[in-house]
Amino acid sequence: MRIHIATDHAGLEFSTQLQHHLAEQGHDVVDHGPLDYDALDDYPSFCIRAAQAVVRDQAAGIETRGIVFGGSGNGEQIAANKVAGIRAALVWNIPTAELAREHNDANVIAIGARQHTFEEAVTFIDRFIATPFSNDERHIRRIAQIAAFEQDGSLLPDPRAGQDRPADVLAADDSSFDPEAG
């Protein structure tokens, strides 16, 4: 599998170690930077380039994933998710790594290099790479909804809305909606 990696200064050491680990497992590793430590570097360009490469490889039929690192992983995830076709998930334990693949068919993960030891991060990454997408209909449907919005801004009708009430109207006046319940 081809693995695209990007980071910022906070994850540079992780990235270097991870490249060796993944290469030893037989993966084709592509580093999108940075190559040298610079405390003032800007992670978006590195992460966006890695995400773009994942999309290109997938379009070409190449099995691929992306891994982006930063201090928390939050900004790196946000940057990667700006690329059409990317489903980047912030991973902080084994279950989030598995669910990112099983439920979301995530093709990129973000990890906070200042939040985990290298050994912890490697267990998340190895599990992410090894876990297949579930192909459950509900997950396929949800991913399609995200892709449709990403493509043209359309939202598929909310099944709760019924034929005569668009989803945006339902959301605006649904007094039973509880944001704490998710």
C-alpha cells in the first residue's frame, strides 16, 4: 500500500520514525514534508499536498492512505479535509482508528504527536491500515451524502422530513432536536 505522510515541526521526529516502520512492513512511503525542522513552518501546504496525492492515487486505482501529524492533529485534519474526496479522521486510540475505517472509510488519519508516544501512534496507524471498510449500507449512504455536498453543495433529503418538509426547514423548527444527544 502507498502511504502519504505530512506533518509540521511538532511531528517531524514521528514522521521520520514512522517512515522507517512502514517501509519495513513493505509499504511505499511518500513524504510530503517538511524535510527539516522549522518551528515556524506552516502545516497546511504539507497536509494538503499529501491529501491531494491520496485522491490522485485512489483515482488511479492505487491502494493508498494518508497520515498527517501535528501537535494535536486538529489543524492537520482540518487542512486534509479541505481536499475533495478526503475523509480525514482525528485518531487518538485503537477504537477511533478502527471506526475511522469501518464506518467512515477514512482515507487519511490525523494524530497529535504531542499527545501520544511513538509506540501508541504506531498501534493506531497499523490498526487503521489493517482495518477494512464495513460496506454497511448505512455507512455507504452517509459517505454518499458527504460526497454529494462536497461535489455540488446539495443535501439529500432528511428521511425524518417527509416529502413536504425539506431537511433545512425541519432542522430550523424541530423543537425535539437536542444538540447534546448528537
